[in-house]
Amino acid sequence: MSSDEHPHKHHFARRSLLAAAGGMLMLAAAPGSARATTTGLHSERRSRGAARRSQISHNTTLVHADLHNHTLMSDGFGDPEGAFDSMRWAGLDVAALTDHTTVLGIGGLNDREWERTGVLADKANDPGKYTALRGFEWSHSAMGHLNVWFTDEYTEPTVTGSMRKLYDWVAARSGVSGFNHPGRQMLRFDEFAYDASMRSHMVGLEMFNNRDDFLFDGWPLQSSPLNACLNAGWRTGITGVTDEHGGDWGMDEGKGRTGLWVEENTRAGVLAAMRRRRFFATRVSGLRLDARANGVRMGKHLPLTKGDVRFELDLDRGRHWEGRELLVQVLRPGSQAPSVADVIAVEVGQVTRFTVPLDAADGDWVLLRVSDPGQENDSPGPLGHPCNDWGVAYSSPWWLKSDE
């Protein structure tokens, strides 16, 4: 039987090569193992969602995005020909294919498939209505995995085998990138060692990947990835992704996704929102989250060294969630896990306003985590930590004491 007659033959050959090489990629890239809940928030229908205009900001529109997906071209099971259509049908407005690049290309993208990804994205791209992106996941079994978007080329660990080499490569091509499932690989990006040349290029940190909340991943042997990343000096927004390896891209409720606030739903508009960290992470379809601190939108610097900060939170998911009671934790730097400056009860469908005193001497970042107190976090942190409940969404951070 030819490969044309059996569409999966080529994929199984790749998987066999990878296993024979003894690589750790398959283990490292496998979707999270947290149990799938079939009740509560997970059971809501995808079609239910909030309006796309913020109640507290102007001149942008919310688009729902999935920026991390796989196909037969690396270690996924789905035919890439159907991926972009599947995500559009599922209600996403922005979608990316990010197959793995690997050592010697074993089990990952090659030149022909990189070109094919670009052709598929260009064919699916519908400016103003649906943005289709080509990217890749740089996959190092020890250092970690990073997504890279908006480059004309790809690279693999054979060529860029250290964080410094990869960062130089991305910066030289003006791409943007994000830390994937942070903590799943042992070395955690050289323990998130900060590189100033990537300040405008490293834009994302995955907190939701598949069904997992990575806030406390690796605890208690490792510190919180969120804490480690932001304390190291990175200025990343917070993303949620499906990291889909099957063939039903965008369909499953309860998997991560990103809400982007764009001026236009085009590749240029998406890139601008990513560079400005104007986005949030969630694992609930149709959710709208926007947040301001002293009038400054999430993802930006807050010109404050010490004093009261007035937060505004616009949280909605349409009439089916109206009145649902959730919690908001105000996360601040800690030594091993984020500290919590305050916990506020919120009602979905209303703008919530609250004031929290902040001091830059305690650390330069702050962000909001939305949670459901009626469900437990499958990956809890320290005993009694307020974030040991089920995460619904994360805002992107603000950074105190602006140096820009």
C-alpha cells in the first residue's frame, strides 16, 4: 500500500524513528495528564459566550485564539489539511499550527512541511474575520519547549541548541515567542535566565496547556513557573493553549485558549496585541476578560512605587453565566510560590472594582487569577494557598515602577 493509500503510514514511521532514537520528545510533549472533569464549568457549551467589546476599554475587540497545535507533521494524529477549518468551525478567531522542530528533525518539521504549513495558513487566512498563523515549537527535551511565531524560517535544537542561541535567532528575525508548558522539562529554560535582547520578543508564558494549570507545576520540588519567570525579569503576558495532538482542533471544552484584544483581526493586528501583552489566558470558551489598574490596561507598566491601586475587572461569558460567583486572587511575587495580596468575590457579568495597596519594594509585578472555589486545583501548591482551587482565567501582568 502506498503512502497515498494509507495517510497515517508516514506518521507512524516518524514515531518509530523517535522511539528508536530514545528521545524524550514524546514524553515531554504529551498533553497534560490531569483528569478531565465532566461537570461544572467544563460542561458548558462552546456556543455560549460574551460580547466582544470591553466594558472598561475602547478601540479594541476580543478575539478567541489557540496559538499552539500539532498535526501529523510532527507528533500529532490529525491531518493538517483539516486543522484550520476545524478551529474556525469551533468558533476560534485566531489559530496557529506549531509543529515541533527537533534534534536532527527526527519526528519534527522538515523544509517541505514548513513550507506546507505556510501554504495552509495562507489559504485559511481571512483578514478581518479569521487569522491563520504558521509557527513552530522549538523542542529541547531538557531545556524546554518554546513556540515561535511570525518568522519566515524555522530552527531546530541541532542548530540552536542553547537558550542563548535560540534567543539570538528569534531576535535577529524579529519574531515573537513564548514559554510552553513551563516546568515540564527539567532545566526550565536555564531556570528562566533573563536575556535583555528578548525583552520585546518573549511575549508569552503558558499557564493553561491542554487541561492543566501550570501555576504550581513541579511543586514542591520546584518553584512556581509563574513566580520563577516573572521574578527573573521577563515581561511575558499569560496565555492558554490547547496544545492539540488529536484531530479535533478547537472542539474540546476545558482546554486552554487565549483572549486577544486586537484593533483588527489580521496578522498585523494579532502581532501588535501579542507584542503589547494585551491578552489573557482561560480554559473556558467564550469568556471575556479585560482589566485595568489605575486606568492602565493589563500588559503594561504601572507608574507607581507605592500606594493604593484601583483595579477594574470586566468578566463575562454571556447570559448563561450571568450572576455566577467566582473569586479573584491578586498575585504578587513570592519566594517559591506567588503571594496573594487579596482575594475578592466577583459576580460574572458585572464590572468589579476594588482597591489593593501595592509596594514595588515587594516585587515589580502583579496579575489577577480568576477561579472557581467549588472545584479543586488538580495541581495544588503549598498547603492552604488561595490558588489551590480551579483556575478559570489569568490576566496578563502589570509591572510597577516603569523604567520605560
